[in-house]
Amino acid sequence: MSVRRLRGNIQKLVFQIGDIPAPDREDAVAALVRTLDRESDDCLGFVIDRNGVSAAEDWDRILTGTGTQLTVWPDTVGMLRDHVDDHPELATGKPTAYGPLDVFHRA
């Protein structure tokens, strides 16, 4: 895990799960989601990318609504509802409401 301060009181937490054996990854993802459930009011967004296919995306800018488009879909991406319209590539997705976030799953 790594922690980085982006600006002000915004922190980015990155959990690398690619090295966890595939059968155990779901337990790791479930634990992270439980943590997110407890802190959902303070979350600007999240990305679950089990195999690292979207590692090159600029997730900081995508999730904070400051630019750049989503070009490679992770398994799941959740972002503040206020920023979803900044990303026309999400217009065809069917989000699930999760507190203040809209959550999109790769089809």
C-alpha cells in the first residue's frame, strides 16, 4: 500500500493486489470495500483493477474531475456523481448509486 497527499487534505491510497494469488484477491477486494463502506462520505472515488490493465490511466485527474478521459476500463470505477458528466465515455454505462458516488462496472 502507498499513501500520497494530492492537495489540501486529499489523500490517495493505492493497494497493489496484482501479486496476491488470484483465489485470494476477492478476499482482499472485499476487505477494501468494507473499509470504503465505513468511510464512504469522505471518498472522492475508487478504482478496482484486479489485473492492472488500467495502471497507465491518470486516475487522480479522472476521479477529481480535472480532466483526461477514461480510455481503459478497470473492473470497477466509482466517482463522485458531480464528476460523471465530465466524462462522456461514461454516458452509456449503467451506474449503481453508492452514497455520493456512481459506480460503473466493466461490461
